[in-house]
Amino acid sequence: MRAYISVDLEGMPFIVSVDHLSVGKPLYEEARKIATELVLVVSEILKEEGFEKVIVADSHGPMVNIKVEDLPEYVEIIRGFPRPTSMVVDVKEADVAMFLGYHARANTAEAVFDHTYSGAAIRYFKINDIEVSEYLLNTYYAGHFNVPVILVAGDSKLLEDVAKYTPWAERVEFKKSYSRYSAKSPSLKTLKNRIREAVRKAIAKYRRGEAKPLKLDSPIEMEVAFTLSGYADIASLLPGSKRLDGVTVAYKARDIVEAYKVLELWVLASAGVRSLITK
């Protein structure tokens, strides 16, 4: 069997400062160490439970956060960005998926670094009139390939969504947020013990047939509200798109795979606009 671990940073324990999140920032190495240690714990339990291969998708920012020198031989790692379907590229190669360090969607109160895909570009992202987080988007994408998400670990506000949409998935609270920049976390030792137990429970549920892929009917109605009208100007150039107002653009996608690619294209186009206007 093969397991897939998608790893973000904003939902990791102790991560509360912008200095945790970018290469070269004062606290970035601390964040890398925390994320890598938790990935190693999950990978070790997966190996003990009979998974021959673990695929780790490094999925924050430039996507080069995990310390690769610490990874055991049975782990493969996906690094670098841009890449197709971003946080879940090649999830179809796995039997199960797990999400570590995930955070709440944009516009969530009392949630550290709440955003959806790009805080700089996106106010909200809707699929079939449901405002989605990165967790839900990635879960729908994995479900398209019949891969169930069996464990999610991250911010407490995100876990409310997990309980709603994938109640079979084990949930591990890494932090309880007081604001966008403040949270409380248990000790790393405590969290490692909790996640060991949760991984074993998640695998047991999967083997009993209790975990299932989360699927969407096609076609997909997607809607993105951008942070600037200039981003919507460019997004609306895509054939088939529909401008709804100054900042909002809609698109009907064949399936979740196309919807994900359109979202990624729009975000990268927005980054291009931003680079032009901030010179």
C-alpha cells in the first residue's frame, strides 16, 4: 500500500508569526524542524502498519520546507512550485491521503493565517456554491481518483469543517487560535503521541471500509472573489469565464481536475499582475 501526506505550514503547532513562513525569515528553520518531525512520526507509523511507500507533498509557499536529509528510504518527496494541482499532485498514486499542518479557509475568525490557496489574491473560492478551504478542495480532488482522506491535523477551526464533510477522517488539533497571529498548542511530545494514535485509528477505519472518497458531481460550478479588480480583469480573459462583479469571476469546469487547474492558472496570473504593479 501507498500513503500520501500533503504538508502545509500555517496549521502546524507553534506557527503564529509571518517570520515562520518564508525562506530566510528568522523563524523559518524552527517551522521546518517542527513540520519535518511530525512528517517523520506519521511516516514511521505508516511503515509499521504495512505501507511500503509514503509520498510526501511539500505544499507550502515555494514547497521546499521539509528537511529531506532526515527522510527514511521508504519516503518519496514532491518539492517545488509551480506544479500541476499543487498540494495534491499525483495523489492518484496512493491508496489513502493525510493532510498535516492545514489551516482554516479565508475569512474565518480566530484562525491563524486563515486563507484559501493565496491570501494575496483570493477573498473566497466556491465550488457548487460551497465556500471551500484548501482541505476541502484537496479532498474533492483526491476523491476524484477514489483516494479517501483518512486524517487531517491542523487548526481547530479547520477541524470543524473536517467533521462536517469527512466525519470518518481522524482529526488532530495542532493549535487553538485566539486570532490570526496567536494560538495555543500542546507540547510537541504530546502532539507526537496523539498523532501516532490517530494514524493507527485512521488506518484501522480504512481497513474496515469506513473511510471513503469525497466526490462531486460534474460539471463543477466554480466562483472566485479576488482581492483586487485587476486580478479579476485578467481571470475573465479565460474563454468560458463569466465576470459576476468587480472582483468575482465564475467558470464551469468539466470536473474537479479542470477546476483545480483553472484556480491555479488564475492565482499565477494574479501574481503576474502583482509583480507588474509593485515594481
